[in-house]
Amino acid sequence: MAIASGLAAQIGVAAESTYGTYVAPTRFVEYNKADLKKKKNVVQGGGLAAGRIAQLGSRRVVTSEAVEGGFELEVANKGMGLLLAHLLGSSATPVQQGATAAYLQAHTVGDNIGKSLTIQHGVPDLTGTVRPFTFKGCKLSGAEFSCKVGELLTMSLDVDGRQASEVETLVAASLATGVAPFHWAQMSVKLGTFGAEAAVSGVKGFSVKFDRGMASERFYAGAGGLKAEPIMNDFLKVSGSIEVDLVNKADFADRFAADSATSLVIEFVGPLIASTYYQTFRIKVPMVFFDGDTPTVDGPDVTSGGYGFVAQLDGTNPLVSIDYISTDTTL
């Protein structure tokens, strides 16, 4: 019998070959919280009926269903590749670095058509039984990466799914060993010309949001109330914010004032893997514009503020990409 609380919970994922067709989870991730849930559209039928003063339960029907919600986890030094590939719509594969145990995954943003996941959430009840809730046809529709002073790098994922099921057997979790989170002490923020960005001072935290607009209401006759695979129907949006103290006016305040573009790199570098290759998580945004703010003073404390930013295409490079160096030889 398992522990009768969230301590016994688990999440497992697997890439699907066909949208909405169950694949037993093979990758298990440690997570902080999850709110994956079934969404059903209920219609109550029935009209006036010779004095009947309440509706008949037999006239209640479920006309369609889907999955919504998401989950949050720490960005770790291994096991992130599958989620990154489905978030960005990338076709990255791990590439060995210099005949060492280090492998680089270069995830470039693209269309995520044909990329869907089965996600199984094991939820413990108070008898100590872990109940499997399996969500099929899951697409990652958005995400937020964030880290502040003294914190861990976290990733919150938005999920749009086709169908929830409780008939599949709970797959026993097999968790990787040697997993460690990226964190504040490993973080640097760089600005400048793409490919030659330099570290800046005064940063106290950041968040980066990915918003993948998709046609997610593709319900058609003949599908039993289940949706067809969502497809991109809007521009990909990447935005965020950076919290800073006013250490160097030219880094943020001047760029905001002039509405000048810069390349942004947010990088976490962990322990050495081998040779010159370190555990790395790197977000690269070749062109961002800062949307605020002019520095102000609010009392005797140090001058600080927040700078929102939005990513735009520079005409040459992808809107955003993520480099991930780990010991993973597969996604």
C-alpha cells in the first residue's frame, strides 16, 4: 500500500505515434503540482411536459469532452528533452560533445503538428491506493520559465488534451537517479548582439512565457465528441519580465527609452560533465524589445524596477531556442 497523500503521486509521459492513442508512459518526472482534469460539455435536454416540474436525468447528455490544466516542475539536469521538444515543436536529438558523456539538445521552435503526449497522473486516495488518471492526445500549448533570487528554475506547462481515461493500468514509476535542479547561483543574463551577448549586472529574477496559439476546438461529427488534433492558428508569442536593480542604466533603461532591440540569453550552467562541457540550460531570444520602465525612486531603498519584454523575429534566426546539455543520450 502506498502513502495515503500526495507524497505517493507520480506523473509519467510518453510520445504518441497517433494523436489521442494511448502509449504507456516511459518517462517519469518529479513535479511540484498538477491540475490536469477532464473537461466535459453537458447539455440538459427536455421541454415542457404536461405539468412535469423538473428535468429528467435521462435527458442529460455529454456532447463533447477534452482535457485541460497543466503541471509545474523544476528544470533538472536530465530528463527534460521530451517536454522541451513538445513545447517548442522541435526535432532535436542529443548530439555527443567531443567524445564525452555530454550531449547537446538544440531545440529550435517550430510547428508542433504531429507531436502529442500521453500523460498519466497517479493520484493517491486516502486508502493508500494510487489512482491512474490517463490523459491522451496532450499537446503543450504554453509554458512559463522563472527563477528569482535564492530559488530554483521552474517550468509550468499548459496542457490541451483530447480525452481523459481511467481504464489504463497505473504504470510503475521509474525515476532517474542523479537528478538535480538548475538554480539561482548558476544563472546569468546576457544582452547584446546575437552570438556575442555579454553578461549584465543587477538582475534579481526573470520569467519567460511561451504562448502557442492553437485551434483547440476542432470538434467534428463522427468523432464521438472528441476533438481533432489542434493546429497552430496564431503567431507564436514569447514575452516575459526581468527584475533589476539600477546598476547600469545602459543595459535596460536606455534600451527601453530608445526602443532598441537586443538579443537576450538566460543561461544556467551547472557542474562539469566532462572536458569543457557543463550541465547547461540556455534560453536564447535573438530579438527582444523592453516595454518598461523609466527608473523611479520610491523611498530610501536602492533603485530597482521591472522590465517587461516581447520577442520578435530578427529576420534571420528562430524566434526562440533552448540549448540543453546533459548526459541524456535520448529524449
